[in-house]
Amino acid sequence: MIQAGLQLEQGPPISVPFRFFLAAPVFLLLAAAALLWEGPAAFAVRLSPAAVAIAHLVALGFMAMVMIGAMMQMLPVLQGSPVPRPRATAAVTHAGVGLGTLAFAAGFLFGEPWLLRAGALALAAGFLAFVVAVLVCLARAPRQNRTVGSMWLVLASLLVAVVFGLMLASLFGWGIALPNQAAHSLHPGWSLLGWTGLLVTGMGFELVPMLQMTAQYPKPMARYMGALLLALLALWSAALWIDEGRWGEVAVGCAVATAAAYALFAVVTVVLQQRRRRRLADVTLDFWRVGMLSLFGASLAWGIRVAWPGAWAGASPESMDILIGVLAMFGFAGSVISGMLYKIMPFLAWFHLQSMCGPGVLAPNMKKILPDARQRLQFRSQVLALALLCAAALWPGLFVYPAALALAATAVLLEMNLLAVVRAYRDGRARAASQSAPRDSC
Amino acid sequence: MTGIGEYMINHHKECDEVFARAEEAVGEADWARAQARFDAFTRQMDRHFDMEGNVLFPEFENKTGHAGGPTQVMRMEHDQMRVVMHEMRAALEAKDAEQYLGLSETFLVLMQQHNFKEEGILYNMIDQVLGDQGEKLLAQLDSVA
């Protein structure tokens, strides 16, 4: 039968995505604490142990945590096949990535190799469970449409990033020499330009036109950009691998082309949003704008950095690398993530509450569940933290402490907002349970 | 010739447009215009639900012998959207912009995830299963008031 296996409703239980979302700001807060503890020294050298710990608290604990939760929620709904055993997969992945990130970061911060080793193993187990579950889900999709295609690329990139990450972990945790020095570049490359960038662009092609009522992205862009980026990353990796991590012409060319593609995505997105059909003020839209501006800035700075390594008159290459990292991870990914959380979480709370209400009865709407004013306040604090972190990359002595405090503040505000959604959900559920006769609202 | 899926996708876009026009008028507190635009919006939505619920889905279910499959979930979501639209009308009559905009935000996400599933998966299947009756069905869809 043609639609065998097709179910159009199989979102997982609400606890599956929510446990990932609720954990994420905690890691942002831990990153702020590590930055406060370490002070300007954390930003003095790109690969200082503290910088590595902070980068992974953000990249794994905050970014990957939300990205995994969102994929576990959205993939089954958007492509019509469930993630197998969602509760078990979520439990293993959440525990593996969460505890693994804690141990891994602590290992670097306190110089304890056994913690680092335990963290790396837990992370590998967590990511493996997730990758296997999503592979099954993708293979069972009833239609191999554009969304499914882009998710294959995202998953492949994640797998490559994890493999290079394990090589580096073997070096730092077990003292096993790297098979190739290129791994130092390839791990962050596949994590940010592959897994993160391909997920945001792949989802962006679908979600930006839907939620903000913009025109569609240009067809060739939506159809081929993911595959093109993956091909560029593969060629870049091969060139670096052959040259043992040295940047030859091919590597530089691929990197500049990749940066140009991401910059183009940022520009097209902003132009589409500028001409959107829906004109209402929207915090998610503002988060996307900050994210696209950061993506453009990071792409430009990185393109120049690799094409003309000596071109930085005022700033050191190290501080440029930290600035690029701040823009890419907190400015680009962090903004898009917060913006999407404000759509996904209130909607899911509403959707699950609505299914508990009787016919003709309505759950509190999304803006009752999470008022605009609370989102707006947190948005402003996140932009402030971003600006201060950028300044701290360039002038660590002056700005690291204010940046760390602002990061802590925005993490707390974000968590408070997410908890407000959970509270509204619990209240609604209690009301629905206690209601014997249907009333006007539940 | 236009496929059935393409025809329905185009109508989704019309629904988006009338939805945005009504919401815009409420945002500007232009209540007379909002009322007229809201009526146009609910007319198009009802027409869309009828095209699917009364024409396409029964044909699809007949052909595939599946009444409890994907179309069943789509019908449930139509009912959910109807409930939200009913509340939007009440908010409009009470001239309660805050309530309307909270509801319309919810409606938008509900409608778009629903449309995404139809456009990405279900309409492809409908084209495949019912493609040979395309002309007859398009004429029937046109005549849904």
C-alpha cells in the first residue's frame, strides 16, 4: 500500500523535546561562569583549555542540545515517519550529551584527563544513539523530498564532526597521536559549517517562508546549496588532509567559496524578511535578523582571515578567531536557536493542551503561554551579551567580565521564559484534568 | 494541465494572503476593515476544508481503502483550526486585539505545519493515486463554493 508507514501526527511526547530545550540555558550559564572564573585569560589564546571548555559548553550543551530536541520533534512531523522509540532515544541522547558535555568541559577546565575521557565517551554514546535513530527515521520517510534530502546532509556532517572530535579527544585524553594534523581544523569546520550551518539553512528554506510569510528562497538556492556546501567541505577536507593541515590554494578557495555561500544565505534571508507579507512585530524575526547579521559578519571575517592571513593590522589573528567563533556560535546559531524556541515551545504547549481539551474548547493561546514582553526583554539581553562578547574578543582585559555577566543574565532570562511555558502547560493540564463538564476555556 | 496538488498549493497561498490581510487590519485596530477581511479569510478557509473533506479525501480514501490513515489526521487538524477561528471571531467581535493576535499567532503555526505536511507528502500521494481523474476532480474543486 502506497501510504504504508505514513502517519501524519506522530510528534513525540512533549517531554522528549522539552527536556533538551530546558537543559540548554543551563549550559549557557555554565559557560558564563567558566568565563567569569577564568577571566581575560580565557580569550587570550584561541586554544587555551578554558576557551575549549567554554566553546564546548556552548556548542554541545546549548546549540546541539536545542538542535537535537528540535529535530526529534520536527522530523517525524515534517516528513511523516516517527523516530523509533522516542522516549528511550531521548533519554540516552539527553543524558549522554548533557553529562558528557559537563565532564568534558570540567576535564579541560580543571586539567583532569579522566573527566575528559569519560566526557568524550558519554558524548560519543549520546550522539550515536541520536544518529542511529534519525537514520532509521530518514530511511523510512515515505517521500524523499527536499527536507528529507537536506536532513541526510545534516546527519552526515554531524557524524563526520563527531569522528574528528573523537580523534582530538584521543589526543588530549589518551595521548594517542592524531592520524593527521588537519583534524584540528576539520572538527570545528564540520561542526559549524556542516552540522550547524546545514541544519539552519535547510530548516530556514522551509520555515522562514512559512512562519514569516515571505516569498520562497530562489529555487536553485533552496535545492542545491546544501549539496554544494557539503561538496565544498569534502574538497576542503581532502585538501587539508593531503597537506597535513597546511592551507594550500585549494583549501583557501573552498573556504572562501563556503564563506561566500553562507554570506549569500544571510543576505537573501534578510531581503526576503524585509519584504515579508506579515508585518507584525515579532521577536523571532528580530532574532533571525541578528543571526543573519552575525552570519554575514562571521563569513566575511573568516573569508578574509583565510585568504589574507596577515591582513590584521590592529587585531591579532587569535582575537580574530575568537571573534569569528563568537559571531558564528553565539551570534548566528544562538540567535536563531532562541528565536525558534519562542515559536516551537509555546506552540507545542498549546498543541498538547489542546488535545486534552474537549471538543469546542480552547487552550490558552501562544501569547498567553509566553507573553511578548518577556520574550522582548530576553532578546535585548541576548543582543547586549553578544555585543559585549564581540568586544571582549578584541579587548579581553576591558570587556570579559561585563560580557560574562551579560551572558549569565541572558541565560537566566531565557530559562525563566522556558520555565514559564512549562508552568502554563502544567496549569492547563491540571485544569483539563479537573474539568468534568466542558466550559469555554480549559 | 495543473495537477491537483498544484491547484491546492495555490489555494494555500490564497488562504495565507487573506489571513495576513485580516491580521494586519486587527493590528491597526481598523475594526470595520478587519471584519470584512476576516469574513473573506473564513470563507476561503471553509472552502479549502470543503474541497479536501468533501471531494479529495473521500476519493483518496475510496481508492486506497484507507479511512483511518493520513486523511483522518488532516481532518482532525481542520477541526482544530475551526475551533481557533471560532475564538478569533469572538475576539474580533469583542474588539480585543491582544486576544485576536495571540490566537492568530497560534493559528498561523498550526496552519503552516498542517500545510507543510500536505504539500510535502499528502498532495504528492493524491496526485499519484487520483492523477488519472485530474480533470474531473479539478472541475469538482472549482465548483466548491
